[in-house]
Amino acid sequence: MRGASLDANKGQWRWIIASSVWLVYLAYPIAEFTRRPETLAQDIVAGVMLAVYVAVYFWAWSRPQTRPGRLKAGAAGLTALSVAAMWGLTLPYALGGLVFVGPLLGFIR
């Protein structure tokens, strides 16, 4: 039984590793945020939002071929976080996070 669960998890990790390559594009909104003078509270909120964004991204990409509900929920979560960062923190590149929503929606059958 243990070997079967390892094989099942292997597919999940392949998706997560393959999808993590694209997170390099989060460098643009992060760089923009670090250049702007912000308050400590805004820095903390932005850091928490970024951590949640990455967590939702990885959660949605774990086994996308067998869990379309995760894809829909992940796409909704990433969209909400991107729009909140754009309006709440006034980060001009925050809507760039929507780029990650398209591939999620493409996998929904």
C-alpha cells in the first residue's frame, strides 16, 4: 500500500514543481512594491497576501487533472487576491497576477 501512495503523490509533485517555474513572474510586482515607500502595516499586508497567493496557486495546481473544483476555487482566489492588491494596496503590477488564472481555467474540463 505504501508504494501506491508514493506513486499517487509523485504525480501531484510533478504538477507543483512544473507550475512553480512560472512564479518567477511575481518578481515584477514584488520589485514594484519594494521601490515604493509604504507603511509597515502595508508591508505586512502585502507580504501576507503574497504568501496566501502562492499557497492558493500551489493548492490549485496539485492534481489539476483530477480535481477541477480546485482549479475553479484557485482561479477565483487568485483573481480576488490580485484585484484586492491592485485596489487595496494600489500596486500597479498586481493585476499581473491574473496571468496565472488563465492556465488554471484552461485545465477545467
